[in-house]
Amino acid sequence: MTTNEGIIGESALMGSGALMLVIAEKDELQLATEWVKGKPMDEVLTIKNTDIAKHLSLPPVKLHCSMLAEDAIKAAVKDYEAKKAKMGQKGEDSPSEKAAEA
């Protein structure tokens, strides 16, 4: 994930192995990477698995896939914030901290 002043520019799935090939084909995760582009970090944390499931018309047995997409978004933001903090660039509450307080 890349950002410019808190706005997400690029996002992609990263990993290796056969499992990653299966995950990369999932519409839910591809949709998630598209939905976050051009949005502020705090806004992408509001994307819920139900939004993804509704957009893709997922049947109930596939809802776990949309949950994985929501979890992936939250994990990416958390990872970005951790790397940013490690570099000493953290000045105010992070988007995930603000979302947790709400």
C-alpha cells in the first residue's frame, strides 16, 4: 500500500505459495484493493464485509470470503501505521486508533 498524505494510492495483494494463487483470484480481495485506492486511511477502515458481500451478491456460504477482505484491509492499515511509527513519522492518532475509539 502506498499513500500520499493519508490518501491511499496503490494497493495490492502480497504473499507467496500456492495459497496466495488461490487468494489472488478471489473477487472479494480484488474488489477490496480497488475500493481503497484514492481514499483516506480512516475511510477505508469503514469498509465492512457486508458491503463487499452485497456488492458481489455473495451467498451466505461465501460470507467468510468477504470477512477475509475486511480483515485484509484492517491488517494493511495497521501494518502501514506500524512501519510509519517505526520510522518516527507518527504525529497524531492513527486512523485505526480513531476507528477503535468510535
